[in-house]
Amino acid sequence: MMDAMPDCWAATARWVFPVAQAPISDGIVVVRNGLIESVGTRVPSVTVHDFGNSVLLPALVNAHTHLEFSDLLAPIPRRDDTFASWIEAVVNCRRARLTPGDGLSNANSFGRIATGCAELLAGGCGYVGDIRVQADEEGPLPIAGTAFHEILGLRSTQADATWQRFLGILHHATAVTSWRSGISPHTPYTVRQDLFDRAIQYAIARDMPVAMHLAESRDEMQLLACHDGPLRTLFEAWDVWDGTAFATGSRPLDYLRQLAHVSHALVIHGNYLDSQEIEFLANHRASMSVIHCPRTHAFFKHDQNPLCQLVKSGVRVAIGTDSRASNPDISIFDELRYLYQANTGLPPAQILQMATTHATAALGLDGSGTLSPGQPANLTAIAIPSNSDRDPYETLFSSEAFVQQVFWRGQSLWKH
Ligand SMILES: [Zn+2]
């Protein structure tokens, strides 16, 4: 555990990136009672912690992951290039873990979540949006977050039981954790329409955020449009397919229209959104965000990447790592660095917003994501190469940079 910080302290570094304004050379951030008192270059009359050759940022936010897979050493391989074959492999992995009597109890599941939290912190993350699948025995976690409780079910005969199981998990989680609860209807092709409707109504009534994987793969688009393709074959093999789950001719826009009614909707991936759907998201920017997962996108070799079009159209885009089932790690700093080095043409200041202001807004953490007076003192320190006169963003995202420390509300959560 870190040493407790005094009520009032200050931090200085080679660069301070407030995000709300341009980087400040040799900047100083003053913290009082967990809030930022000032940001600038004036030396305060309190103890100043000098981070040296570092960048001080708002604490990074990972807007999408599945911590249940945090123990995987490598992404889950698939039989062939179809997305359906990866879904098959992931579900087999999950089923093996959830089978009673196999030694993988809820306690093991909680252990994987705790392992993931440690990795998040080491990646400079101070807050996470995580998808949860079961009622884990919860204990204290070293990081704050929103747990999006997952709903899965195509069969009409099991819809009520699925809903009751979801409510049970949600009530349990709300009782035993300090994390905020959200809802995750998994995808349009794994949740029947009437269950999705119930989830949306429930979220509206309780002002809960909703995260949904949407327009992720061509297999999904094919199943929605014509009830056909590799996912249909897979679901029939598993005996879970139900032709009444959603109508043929369905498209992501149908789901976006319903998601637009909740206070915060996170559209995960959105790789195959069309221009009408992108325009819809831009018009609902106040409440809707797309969560792009750069390295997971690369893992699947998707033939479409709307990231630049989304940004150009005015859609709010945040980033997430997704899980170790499709990514070598869940470091949000590595995800940012990957995106910076991917030559998208996006300005680095906009890339940084995707794991700060855009991510906090997507998750509904109003009043955080920048280093500004009055905001919570949520900070990440990144060590950068010494004696460098390079552009500050270039040094921040250089391969030599590494996460040094993470603070949440003025207290140290993690230190290198
Ligand atoms: Zn995901």
C-alpha cells in the first residue's frame, strides 16, 4: 500500500498535460483535500513532489475490458478467420471456468478480476468500465470502476429466467461492491429483442449506463440482416438459436435508436457502422459514445476501420483495451501508444482525449478527465526519456516511456 499523501501537496514534472489546455513546460499541480487547487507554473508554499523527466496527465480511463480473462497469457486462438470461431473459443473458455466442481470457483473469478485491476493500474489507469458475467464474491478492489452486468439469451423460453438471473447478479453486486453498476446487453445477436427492450427500460428508470458490443464483425451484420452465416451455424450447433430473437433486416441503427434513450450509452467497437449510423451517433454525442479498441481491431484484421470517419463526423470516441482474450495486455497506456504510432493522422491531443475526457464523459464521470482547478485530483505520471527536446507528445508516446505512478482523488493508488 502506498504512503498516505498529506491533505495538501503539489507535483511538478517536465510536462503537465491538463488536456483542457496545451501542455505546460515544468508545470505544477497543487492538490488540496483530493481536489486540484491550481495548475500552472507558480511555486506553491506546500511540499512539492518532483517527478523529474515525466509527464503528469489526468488518470487514464479504460472504457472497455472484460477482467474475467485477465489471467490469459495470450489472446484466445481461433479455428479459422471467422469471428464466429473466436466467439466459439471464448465461450468454450468461459464455460470451462464456470462449470461447478472444476475447481474454478467464484473466488477464482474474483482473483482474476483483482489480477486485472493490478494490470490496469500498471498501465496508468485510474478508472475502468468492465463487463461482468457472474456474481463474483466481491472484496475491495484497488481501483474504481463501473461494472456492466452482462445479459445473454436468444431463447424465448428462457427469457424470464435470464432476466431474473441478471437482476439477482445486479442486486448482489450493488450490495457488496463500491463499484457503480451498469447494464450490458451483450450484442444484438446474442440478446433477444424483448430482453434488450427490458434492459433499456430498466436502465432508463434507474439512470444506469449501458454498454453494448455493436457492429463489431461482418458475421454479426450477416446474422442481423438475414439470419444466416457462421454465427447461425454456431448457435444451431449449440442449440441456442431462436429465429424469433430478432427480425431479419435488423441493423445497428435499430439498436442505436433505443440506446439513445439512456443517459450514457457505450457502443463497443462499431467497426461496421454505416454513414447514417455514424451521423446518428454524432447527433447524440451528449449521451452516446463509441468505444474503439485499437489492438483488438488489429487482432481481428477487420477490413473496415471507421475511427477517422467517426472522429471527423463529431462522434465522441473513447478507447478501451477489450480483454486479454483478444489483446496481449490491458494497459490503456500501451493502447494509446499503439494508436499514436498507428499513423491514423489524428492529432495526438485528440488521441489523448480518448482515454481522458472522452472516456470519463462516455462513462458519465462528469467533472473529471482534465487537470483543472476544482476537479478530482486523479493523476497519472509517465516517465519519459531524459534530456529530450522533442515534441512533448512524441516523448510521451515513445517506446521508452513508462507509467510511474497513479493517483486517485489525491491519494496514490499505484507506484512503479
Ligand atoms: Zn468486449
